[in-house]
Amino acid sequence: MITKFDELIQAVKRSETKVIAVAYAHDPDVLGALDRAREEDIARGILVGPAEKIRQAAESVGVSADGFEIVDIADEKAATAQAVELVREGQADVLMKGLCSTSTLMSAVLNKETGLRAGGVMSHLAAFEIPSYPKLIILSDAAMNIAPDINAKISMIESAVHAARRLGIERPKVAIIGAVEKVNPESMPCTVDASILTQMNRRGQIKNCIIDGPLAVDNAFSRKSCEVKGIDSPVGGDADIAITPDIEAGNIFYKLMAYLAGAKTAGIIVGAKKPIVLTSRSDSEEIKFLSIVFAMQVS
């Protein structure tokens, strides 16, 4: 079972080196992350975007662009479409966002004729490592599904469980997060979803995991909180995965972990034909490197 990013890096280094196609690639932090991935024999990059700007961005962080294949396309939409095509055609294993906007990237990914649709629901997975918790935490969904219905939540759980199993967790513990741990159908309909998902899991409709909810964040990650509140839960205090009720809760969770809890963080999109490394343009080189590593393991 992989419990830290350093262990994940070592696991990926033992696997086959893969190829990442970067859309609009003149992002200094992306290039720094790719250079580290190349040095550690984790991945090599195909950089799609304005060649001169890519070289300048690489130089600004002390990286040589000579070790990368560059596809010179100046236009953002055209460069993004070409990066998607490289993945679609099997010339790359993972798609990564550079300086293109998320809307441009997802428009290309979701194109019915030329994109990377796989038929199911795509979702954002984040992974966190924090000193106060003994293992990685997987979160869905901070960036993709705005207000998922119960069917979307089932897909989100299945994708998160697949990722957790790729980390060596045979039966991941899934907390369906709410503001409270009791079902409140009138004021908090997400708690009803949580109870349904829990029952579906108990009856074998959602497999390879243990689900409980609704659980507030303290119940999900603190055994003491469960003891004090009298909550008897197979997930409480030991969750591997947190499923938030909507994008607002997920995004707040993500940013609190990244900016206030000092978490090491990674973020990817799953549910497409291949994983997509999707980080904010303001994210650090380390976050982008760890996101590459996470995508490599999940792919």
C-alpha cells in the first residue's frame, strides 16, 4: 500500500516510461516538472505550442528544451487540439494542461469526433499527503462535476476506487461527505444521496470498497470525533477517499488542504480514454510533478 508520494514516485520509476503530450506547453513550472520526470525516467514529453516561447520558458527555469520533442503551433486552440490528437492516436499516454485555459482543454477533450470521451462520467481526482494523516487522501470532485446527481457520484466513486486500488488499497474506505452525519432529506438532500450510496455498497451494487455516509469531515478523518459523537462507522477516522456533494465543497476542501494544511498535492482528470493532468496555472512545479506521477500510476 502506497501511503506517501515518495513511495508513489518509486513505484512509478519501476514502471515503463510513458509519454505526456502537453497542450500549449510554454509554462515554466510544467517544463520544470517534465524535466524532473525525464531525469527520473518517469516520462518524456511532447510539447505542443509556440516553439520560441517554449524555449524561452524552459530557459527561464534552467531547463534545456533540446531533450523534448516540440510541435510548433502558435494558436492556443489548435495546439490543444493537436495535443489531444496525439493522445487519441496513441502517440502519448497522458494529456497535460499547459498554459491553455481549462475551458479550451476540456472543449477539445469532450469533442465527440476528435476528443477523448470514453462514454462515462469524467471526474477530477486530487491526492493529498499531510503530516497529520497516516496515508494519502483521495478527493473527488474539486474541478469537474458542478452538482453531480447520484449516478454521477457512482461514477466518481468507481473512478476514485480504481485509483486507490492502483495505490495498493484493496478495499478503499469511501466517505460520502456532508455537513452533518445524519440524514436530513428536507434541508440537505446530499445526505439522502449519501445514505443511498451507502446502502448500494452494502448490497453489492458498488463494489471493491467500503462506503459510509453522510459523514462530516471530522468524522471521516478523526477516530476521536467518531468516539465523541457515538458514530459507529467502518469508514470513520480511516477514510481513503472523500466524495464531496458538489464542486464548491470539493474546491474549498482542495484549496484548504493545499494552501493552509501544507499538503503535498496532485490533481488529474479520470474517466476519459487516458488520464489528464489538470492543475491550476498558478500551481507550483512540485504539484505539477506529483500530478504527473499520479497520472502515471493511474493510467
